[in-house]
Amino acid sequence: MPWIAYSIDDKVSSGVAGILKEELEFSEEGEIGGMAHYRSGNTHMLEIKRPLIYCDFLDSIDDIDFIIFPSKHVSEKGVMSYTVHSEGNWSDSAKLGGKPNELSFAIPDVMAKSLKALDSNATDGIGAVYEATHHGPLLQKPSYFIEFGGPADAVNSPRREFLDVVAKAISEAVTGSATECKKVAIGIGGSHYPGKFTKLALEGRYCFSHIMSRHYIDRVDMLEQAYSRSTLRPDCAVIEWKSMNSTERDLIIKRLNSIGIDYERA
């Protein structure tokens, strides 16, 4: 069963949840561990009283097929966007939840469906983009974040039309079938907002599971996790070729060969 977990401390998260409660006719189902629990058909919703990045405890709940986290995304540059991403930490740091050097389980087909829905329903010239895998929680249950991003004032007092775009993408994810993926891929290289990988997904060529930005390409030791921690086993890795030098590419390709996964260039 799909679950939606939202935070009462996040105006985007709680605002999207409010729209979904109304449009999908969620009814109250009591509490789970002191958290309000709602249900609409096979879809469950949980009200979280802490930041979503610290929700590792959700693994203890039974009957979860996957979890969607609607959330705000504060852009330091003030760029408005809609984003989706898997969770995990590519480094020894876990300042934003999860655990160091650990990735959560990705769900590439459902996440790609949400990316496409965000892109098709977006207005006002706001684009939809993957983000590289980052922050917590660390979960064995498949999950992903879906976000409305922009400057602090925009996400702390979000307009209804922006929340509607996120709510519609979540509604499509929990009520319909997942996107059929021609290929499932690990993305390697590029920026934290990997435009090339986003374009490839929107064209229907790949669904991405985990994305490792160029900032962490020295962590080739974590590629096994990126390969194994996905509901759909990746068919290949897609390398943003020009975002790294030949020495870095050679190390990545050597590790991919040891795992037994092909690579393609982007």
C-alpha cells in the first residue's frame, strides 16, 4: 500500500496533504504512535510532528509498499522548481538525517512518474527536475521526496496553485500504475540538479534510481548500494561524461565492471 507522510512544520508538506485529504476523501483512522493516521482506499497518510528527514522509524510500520514525502525545498539562489529525489548520504556526514555512507531504497518507476506529472502540470515557467540523492531518512521501505522549491518566502507561504501541482503528481502516483521504464539507471556525475538526467527521464528513455552528483564521484565504493537498493534493479549506469575527468571516469567504470553493470554516456 502507498503511504504519504507529511510534516505539520512544513507549509508545503501540510498544504499538499490538506489538498489530498479533500480531493481523495481521506478519512481519519485514529493514530499510529501518537501520529494522526488517515486512509483513502489503499492509500494511507501519516501526520509527522518532526522534520521528514528524521523519519527512519517508518520502517517499523507494516503494509508499506512505498512512501512519498511532500516537502518544501529552500533554494539559496531563489530558483523556483519542482523536484523529486531519493534519500541517502554519499559521505561520512549525516547532518540532515539518515546515516553516513548509507542510501535508502529507491523506487525509480514511481518517482519518474511523479517527475513527469510535475513537468506536465507545472505553470508560470517553473520546471521539474531530479535532485541528486541526498539527506535522510534512511529507510528499507522504498521512498522518495517530491518538493516545491524556491526562496524562503515562497515555500514558507506557498500559493495554492503551486501546491496543486505537487498534490496532483502524488495523486497520480498513488492511484494509477507506475511508469513503464525502458531502462532503469544509476545517474553518475553532473550537478545536484542534473538537467541531462531529467531530460532523459522526461523523454522516457530512463527511470533513475539513485543519482550521485559530481561532488561525490570519489565514492565509487557506494555504487554497490546504488545498484542494490532499488525496487527495480538498474540495467545500467548513465555517466555525465564531461562533468569529470578521465581518471575519475576510469575509476567509476572499473567499479561498475566489478559490480557487473554496463554504462552509457550522457
